[in-house]
Amino acid sequence: MEQPDATVVVRIAGEGGEGTITLGDLFTRIAACSGLEIYSFRTYSAEIRGGQVMYQTRLGIDRVMTEGDEANVLVAMNQQAWIEEHEDLCKNAAIIHDAHVQVPNDSHQGFPIPAEAIAQELEWARGKNFVLLGALGWFFRLDLDVAADLVRQQMRHHPESLEKNLAALRRGYTFAQQTYPEPFPFALDLPDTVEERILLSGADAMALGALAAGCDFYAGYPITPATPTMESLARYLPAFGGKYVQVEDEMAAINMAIGASFAGRRALTATSGPGLSLMTEGLGLASMAEIPLVLINVQRAGPSTGLPTKTSQGDLFLSLYGGHGDAPRFVLAPDSVKDCYFKTIYAFSLAERYQMPVIVLSDQAMASRQATTPLPGEPWNGPLARLTPTPEELAGDYQRYAFTDTGLSPMTHPGVPGGMYLAESLEHNAYGYPDQTPGNHEQMMRKRARKVETAREMLADWRMTSRRWGDRGAPFGIMGWGSTRGAVREVTKRLQAQGIHVEAIYPHTLLPMPDQAIVDFLSTKRAILVPELNFSGQFGRMVEHRYYKELDERNVHIYQRKKEQGVPFKVREIYEATLEMIDEERKLWNKEHGEIARIFDTVQRLGEASGTFEKDGGHCD
Amino acid sequence: MTKPKANDYRGDVKPIWCPGCGDHAVLTAVMRALAQLELPREKIAVASGIGCSSRFPAFLKTYGIHGIHGRVLPLATGIKLGSPETTVIAVGGDGDGFSIGGGHIPHAARRNVDLTYIVMDNSIYGMTKGQPSPTSPEGVVSRASPYGTQERPLNPLLMALSYDVSFIARCFSGKVREMTEIFVQALQHPGFSLIQVLSPCVTFYNTYGHYNEVTQPLPEGHDPGDRLSAIQLAMNTETQYLGIFYRDEDRPTYNQRFEAVQALAPETTLDAIFESLKR
């Protein structure tokens, strides 16, 4: 599939540890500083060093929504890069490669750069990536001074190698300039004005969202790919008067966060799949004892240790249903880097107001990518505070878990006179004391569950139900969640341009599901495609199960497009799945139409046939 | 304001423990210690895990949280970090603390978070009706160990000493007055204190007689600043010494460390961070 106008996909591949990611990251930043919109994706092996790594960045004049499919430009650091990537390139792709990498001279355009030799000449063997960075700078006609400034800023913690790297950068630039003076086929016209943008990763977006929401306690255990969020909070939280603890395990993480929240703090923990498995018992405690808690889960491919550095959406069921008993919670699905910021803020509001655990379901691809983003601005609704008892309530017969219409009951914390209560993991009465009588248990279950229903109204007020775009009321739909939204957006854009009517919906909250919006969406559909990055199609199954009535009544067909390869969807994959769905529906329609035509035909002949029978006088054997 | 009495701290819920259970004595000693220190009830939080002894918080009129099995130390640490002015007491049994939750003790010790951890050690799983625990002596026969246990018992004090817990003591439920005095000192200790209370289970593993025989006060003149001597005394399993084995009051508490960290972090605002992310 050709890239839409004015975008270029640059893929950089090489061995881990030879500066491939650094090269990709710096190139992305320099391109962004030159006024281009960028959207990057990285995939790396689980090893500390070694193993192939890949950094893909898509550059555009206008907003870019995915990292793109096939590469227009491949930077091959080593032979393996060519071997692994050459089948995934556009026609006439430009191959910028180290001179010793053998690139067959067929449908591609080769741009050899003796990067290793130049680096050796400079007596700086490690500077190969900077030579290639310089060459890339020339090819895209980026400003060498801008590049050098950025390198200085980004590499300030490595003063011993800075000058050498800068020299390598310059030599790469001048070598490419002298050797390839003609215009580079994929260079974009740089905009005259650089619009105000920040360069943000999903991981940082969540950390900053937490700070914006007034988070003042974090406890976590290192786990790929959630660690960058933790590290950002380690750096910033103390400056905001908060406390950050790296704990001994995930059970400690969630229980310490619960303890801090019990004491009145706005508490957060972040983890990935295996950690969430370990935290599910704690999640139940927060739900049972009605203690606010935000849990960020940066999904990676499982099961078990799985593919620790690769992306997936396989934790949906664990997030929705994980743990024993019925433990109500909220599950939010951020669907872009910027949305990671807002959803984290909303997560704190929901947790604090509804005294419940809230899971923010992010993933590796979204957390580790960088994207140019406008400044996020103010959230639709500022962080909400906890519901606390009035002085009258405290002076009277304070019931921490009082039964109310909304399910919400005011919460105190240590230090508040008259507010003493027991937060119980056992089933408890309105005071918090253990009570296992049958009536009380069911009533308490209802109280806790009701809070989720109560929240629907506020979620609607916040415009936090779903995103819906495309052709309103179109017969074909795409319904997904989370980080696949960018690819689906591109698909609907292309289809619209081709006159194919498709509508898409992405829920903001997976628990509660925005039922009204979804039922309305389904009401005009003939068929929907549910793309997701997991093996069993968890979301599709959930939709099928939850909306079976509506689907059945209207005979809406569900087409699942599942992918579990550790990498995001290509736009092409969803595009093709959409066309296949429509084609399948056409065949079905033809078949149904054929049947109807036959019935019609038969009915037409009815008169004739009965007439014949009478004329014959009839046979009565 | 009048001086509080021990009973002022008693909750509305009657303890569920068997008559004669050692934990009744611990509850009494805790209430007496709180009264002696004249701590306001709203400035106390008691956290627990799971087990007979972990039902403790419900029997006090303070803030309380009855958490999940084995996680009382992280839970209590969170409370103390979240509310430094609150006196935090963590309680639980030997199964909760030394088996499922044993991994948290070294880290509570490393942090030296200012809380008092009371382990009611009955050397048996009482709530689940009599299975062997990490401190059950070798060979104990129960329904869950019909041929006798095949593991050696843990030495909790030796473990705490090797983890370098900053306040380590042992009490016996048969000696409430001494226990109260040790609780008072532990509550005043600036840092993490661990107290093993020999607290017999009269129903499944009655050790009152045994402990009456083998316990005695620490030798006079034992210097609680002397860790090596404390280790030697803890290694003696024939005689179970009672008293404060070890105490180091000179270490910063975890909350003090955070004050230092907050002072180190360069001042910033959200706007400033966004500014630094601009291209």
C-alpha cells in the first residue's frame, strides 16, 4: 500500500547495542525540530545487548496517525537488517546502508555510506550510528546546526563522547552531501514555520497525567514495558511533594499504594501483564474495602513471560474480570499518546470519586512511541476529589460504608477525629465491621456494583463514552479499542476517499461499556469488523456476548481480525480485512438475494401451476 | 483532657478468639501501651493480614485495615508514608508474617519505616484448624502432617537480626506487664520494630506450659546496641529469652529519607516539564 501524500516511513534496523535506537530516536527528534510531524514505533529484543532491533518513524507534513506499513527508506546498520527487512519495503525504496552490507541491485535504490570506515578513520568505532545520522540529515535536507544542537542536548550526560559523536555526525553529513548531491527521492518539503508541538511518549504522557491529577504516591516494581513511566515519576514526584517507592514485588506495590490511599494520598502503581496477575488479589481488596487506586497496565505479549518487549492487547479479560469474586472496577482504554495523558487524569477522578480501583490499559507500542503532539491543554473536567463526610456526619453516627442511592459513601482517613473506621477485606456492615449474613452480603455487593452504574452519568458529562467517526449510519462498521485507533482512522479515511461508507467506534471505557452509544452504533449496521491485537479476540467475544440481543435482532455479523505477533497492526491489514468483510457481505447478500428471487419466481408461477392442476381434473391415487 | 484508659481504645466488636488464646493478652497490652503513651485514637492506624491474630484491628476503636494474606508490611508502610503523623501498628501471625509474607520483612528493615510490627507467633495455623507453620518444631504431627513435619523451624529473631531490623524484641502472652512495657518502647522507637510474641493457640497447639518453662528474661546487662551478642542470645532455642534484643535509634526513618529526597529534587511545575518537551 502506498503511503498517503506527504508522509515517509523511515525504518532503522541493526543490532541492539550498536546505537540503532539512539540513531532512530535522534533522527526522530531532529525531524520534529525541523517542523515535521512524527510518529514512531520501536521494537527490540528482550536481551540487554544483541538481537536485532528496529526503530520506525513516520514523518509527515500533516498529523500522522500510525507508524506506517512498508518502509520508504531503510537504514541497514548490518547485513541482518537487510535480510529481515527487505521484504517489507515499498517499491523503489531507498536503502541507506553501511558500505559492507550487501544489497542486491534490483528494485531498490542503494545509498551506500562507508559509516564503519569513517568511524574508524575518526578513531571512534562506536560512532557509526552518528555517521549514518549525519547522512540521513543530508538526505532529508535537515539543518546540520539543528541536528548538532539536539545531539548536544540529548547526549549531555556523555560529555566524554560528545565531541567525537559530533565529528562523526558532520563527516556523515558532508560525505552524503558530496556523494549524493541530487535531490533525495523521499525528502519532504520542510514547512516554513514550526508549529508548537511537544514530543511525547505514551509512557511520559501517563506519568505527566498522574502529576496533573495530583498523584502524590507511587509504588511499583520494575517490569518491561511499564518501567519508563515509573522512572519518570521517580524523577518528578518528589518535586511535587509526592513519594515514590520502588518496592520488592508487585504484591508490595499494590498493597503499599492501597495503604497510602487509605491514609489519604492519591496513589498509583504501574505494571505489565505478569505484574497484573500478581496484583489481582490486591485489586480485589481495593474494590472490597472501597479504596481509591489507579493501576496502569502497559500490556505486553503473554502468556507467562511471553514476549516481554513486544506489544499486545491480551490483558483485556484479566483487566475486566481478573480476581476472585465479583470485584467492581473501572477499565479505561487510552487510544493515542495524548489520550494516555487525559485518561490517566480521568482515572484518578474516577478512583477518588467512586472509591474504586481503576485500570488504565495501555500497551508497549503506545507507551514506547514518540509522537508530535499539541500541548494537551486542560482536561474536560479537573481531577475530582474524594467524597468526605460533613462535620455533622462525623459528629453523629458515622457509617463509612453507609447504603446510599448512588452507592457512594463518604470516606475519611487517619487523623480525622470522629472518622475512625475499619477498612475490611471481609464482607462488612455499614461501619466496616465483619458481617457475613446473607442479606448484608448481597446488599453490599449491590452497593459496590452500583457505583459503576452511577458513574455512567458523569462519564457522559465528560464526553467519556466513545469516539465515533466516519459515515454516520453506514452499514459497515469497525469497532476496536486502545492503540489500534490510529490504524483504523487511516483505514476509514482511505475508504471514505474511495466512496466506501464505513463508520467506526472506539469506547473510552471498557468497564463500564458505553452501552447506549454502542447499541446506537449497531442499530444501522449490517456487519462490523473488530480488529484487535490478541490471539482469541477477547474484545470481539465480549461484544458478541454483551450485545447478543441487538446483534441477533438486526442480524449484525461480526468479523474478527485478530493478530498476535507482538507488533501493531499495519494499516493495510485492517484495510484488507474491511474490504474482505464487505465482500463477504456482498456474497451473502447475493445469496440471500438469489434465494429471494427464487421464492419470488416460485410465487409468480403459483397461479399458473394451480390452474394446470384444475384443468387436469386432479389425481387422487 | 483526662488521661486515657486502656478501655478507651477497645472497639465495639468482641474478639472472636478462643477463651485462653494468647492474643487476648496482646490486645490488652496494646491498649495499655496506647493509653500509657496517651495517643489520640484518630492518630492510630492498625493494619493486619489474614489469620486469627489478623482480626485484631476490628477489636480496637482506632483507624484499622484488615488486608489480605501476607501483605501487612507493605500496607502499613503505605499508611505511614501517606500519613507520617499517624502511629502505625502492623499485626499478624507467624503464617502471615513468616510464610506467605516473609519476603516483605527484609525490605521493611531496609526502609526502616517507622512502624511497630507485632507478630503473634503460635507456631500453628489456627484459623484453618491446625496445620504446621514456619515456626512449628520439626516433627509436629497434625492432620496436615500426619507423619510429622519434615522442615526445620524458622528462627524469627535471628532472621530479623540478619535483616538488620532496627528494633527487635520477644514477648510472651503469659507476661502482659512486660509485654506492655516492650510495646511502649517499640511504639516510641523511631523506625521499624519487630516484636515476636509467643502467643499460644489453646485449641490446636497449646504451648503455655512449654513457654512457662523455657522462657526467661534476657540476661541482665545485655546491651541492646550489641548486635553480635543479640545474635548469640537469639540462637539459643533451649531457652527463649524475653526482652529487647536489639535497638538502633540512630538511623533515619523512611519518612526522614523522603524529606531529604524532596529537598534534592529540583523545583519544577507541570508547565515547565511541558516546556522542556517542546521541539
